[in-house]
Amino acid sequence: MKRNLLAIAIPALLVAAGANASIEVWNKDGNKVDFYGRVKAANNITDRGQKDEGDDTSARLGMSGQTQITDSLVGYGRWEYEANAGKNSSNEVRYAFAGLNFGDLGSFDYGRNDGVLKAITAYTDVLPQFGGEAANNAWNVLSSRTKAVATYRNNNFFGLTDDISFALQYADNGDNSTTVDGIKGNSREAYGANVQWRIFDTGLTAGAGYAQSTQSDTRHNTWAAGLKYENYDLYLAANYFQSKVKRANTVKWSTPHYDVYRDRDVKIRGFELVAQYGIDLEVGRLTPSLAYVQHKYKVDSLHFSDANYRYYAAGENSPIAKYVSLGATYDLNKNFSTIIEYKFNLLDHKDLGADWNTETPRGKHGNKPGTKDVLGVGLIYQF
């Protein structure tokens, strides 16, 4: 019976993930409803012309609930909305899903939810202001939040052990991954899985996952592996991923002066490392943070042709993200925090990431501000 209750309670806690201090507004006769929210007032200070420069203020509001149907069956749901008050002022429904938990048999839910790979890539998505390139992007399959996903989770391997968990996921025309050369999957089907192992009582957790999407003659797949160590004070994490686009045919497009042919395989590989240490103070808790992030884009070959000649360019292999992060989070209490983070940008002007990070080139030579360092500062109130 205790094992059954634990299997029900763990997914219920996952429903409320992200809410450090939610407000319980209803708890009666097996029905429970919590509200949670966050206001983040932040600014990214860097050279003008770099993407994501400037105001990064946002507000979130969410609701999670559960209802006890039988002794071993629980219904649950979650909804979360974010309004960005910065320069983009865009709004987004982050989560909207409902499901059933069957105790030791696992849980099933459907709606807008995290892709199944995010459970692994999120190991390093813990920086005060930046980070999350592997966990929130458009080039990994089923990594970022996406619509129309059906997810089965089992957090105690059918009641046999609390150390092993796994998940299976199917996106019904919901995968929104996008490859960097313009192949877009706004209505593609996708499927994926992950498995995590809490290694006895060592504080270590190892995880791995795979996801794939297919459209026409193009197959897009992503795999990720991660390792994290956590105790009350120390947190260490690392992950590695590879996202690959494989085509049955060479892709061609034309410009006014020549035709461009891109051969079959495009890959993005990356790894991320994070170290954090919590220090209890007389008032609150300070958590310094150090991280290194590097992602690279690789295409096997690229060639051009026009009416007079044809030539080949070597395969491209260029960083799209490369930086060292040094920062800290100061939690004054469970509701209020201050954050500061300095990103030492290691991209060169010739790197592909310099173009991606540049909103507006500067100067007569087209200087790319996407190579500049960034300082992020902010205040966070949450309940």
C-alpha cells in the first residue's frame, strides 16, 4: 500500500514542478487544487544588436490539480501561462495537459507538455539567467515544450524499485522541431523515450533518451545522455546530445547567381557542464554557479554551380553556442530571489553562432554583436 501511494504521489509532485511555494486553494474529499506563479524582472546587458539583449521581464501563472478516483487511480491536470513584458511582449501557454495515474502501473497524460528528451537535457538547464540551449531549442526532436503529446511515465519500474524510471511519448502532428537549414516540422509526427537511473544512495542519476520524427524523405532524430550528482549543497551535471537530419536525396535551392546543393546529412552536437554549490547564510541561501556550453553544427558537404563552373566547399563544422557562465542565485527566502550571471561569449566572428546571435550587424564591416559578452541581472518573486 505504501508503495502504491508513493507511485501516485511522485507524478503529482511532477505536475506542480516549477512551483517552489504554491498556494493550496482547495483540498477536500480527495480533490486538491494549487495555484502558483512567478514574476521575473530581468535585463540582459550587452552590445546593442545582439539577440535577447535588453529587458527580459516576464510573469507566469499556473494551476495544478488532482482528484482521487479510487484507492489506486488519480486524475490530474496542469495549466501554465506566461506573459513576456520585455521588448517582444509575447504570450504563451506553456503547459496544458490532463491525465490519469494508475499507481504502480504508471501514468498517462495528453496535451501541451515537455518533450520526452527534456527530462535529460534539463540536467544542465539550471543557470541563474542563461543556459538551456539543449533543453529549449528548435533543432532537437521532442526536447522543448510541444503540443499534442501523449506521454506514458512510470516512476518506480512497476513497483519493483524507486531507482528506475522511464517514459514513452508520441506527438500527434505536434513536434515543432526545426533544422537549421529550413526544414520545418510544424505538423510532423514524432516519438521518443527516456530512462533514468538513480544510482542507489550515491546522489548520482544517469539518464538517456532518443526521439525521432519523419517527414517525406527526411528523417530527423535526436539522442541525449546525461549525468547529475546532487546533495543538499553540491550540484554537478553534464549532458551530451546529437541531433541529425538524414535525407534520401540531395537538397537544392537557387540564387540569382548560382545553384546550391546541400548533401544528405546535417548534425548538431553539443555538451554542457554545470557546477553549483549552496551556502546557507544568516539570511537566505547563496548558490554560486559555473558552467561551460558548446554546441557545433556540421554538414558533410556543400557545393555550388552556375553556367560556367562548379566547385565544392568542404563540410562545414562551426560552433553555434560556446561560452563560459559565472553567476549566482541568492534566495532571500522561498519566495524572493536575486540573480546575476555573466556569460563569457567565446564565439568568433566567423562562427555560425555569431550570425544566429546577431539581430542587427554594426559598423561598415558588418560587425556581429553576437560574439559579445552578456551580463544578466534580475529579481524573482514566486509563490
